[in-house]
Amino acid sequence: MKSDIEIIEAFVAAFNTRDIDAIMGFFTDDAVYHNMPMGPVQGTQAVRKFVTMFVKPADKLDWDILKIAQVGSTVLTERIDRFVIQGKPVELPVMGAFDMRDGKIAAWRDYFDLATWQRQTGV
């Protein structure tokens, strides 16, 4: 059985393939995703819709875990999330927190500076 840290490492690797179905396989049915500059979404349909919004327009994803640690059932990641969107590179420092339940992500919170994203994407 994989550890929670190994599961999150595999989750990030799935993002790098841009495979939405593979990404969604990591979540519990009642999962909550809170991209901190925005409101939270709950349930696999809502999470899928949100994830698709930033995976689909990306020509390439390369999320890099700089540090990873676990406290209780929460896995913490310090990452650089790299995107190529319409040929333009975007780099976003992110702190992620993943609450795990039975080998799946029950809650995911990402903390980042929205202005850094907007400055690079124009969105």
C-alpha cells in the first residue's frame, strides 16, 4: 500500500500528463477543493469542472514538488506549478495541503499569490 506522500507524488505526476480522468481518480466522492483566491467547490463533478478549467487550456504542465511533508492525515507540498498556455510559460509558487482519507484526497487547498498568476497570464 502506498503512503499518503507517495499518493500525492503520483497525483502531481498525473497532473503533468494532463489526464483529467487519472487526476480525478485520486479524490473521494465528497472531496472539497479550495483554490484559496476563489471559493471552495465540493464533489467530484465540481472538482472536475474546476480542474479542467486550468488543465485544458495548458499546452504543457510541469508541477515540481520542492518539499513534501505529512502531519497526521494532511500532506503538505511546496511546489512550483509550471504551465505553458498558448506558448507562454507561467510559473506559480504554490503551497498545497491535502487532507487524506483511505488513500484518497478528501480536501485539497492551494495557497498562492493571485497577482503572480494574473501578471503572467493576463487573466
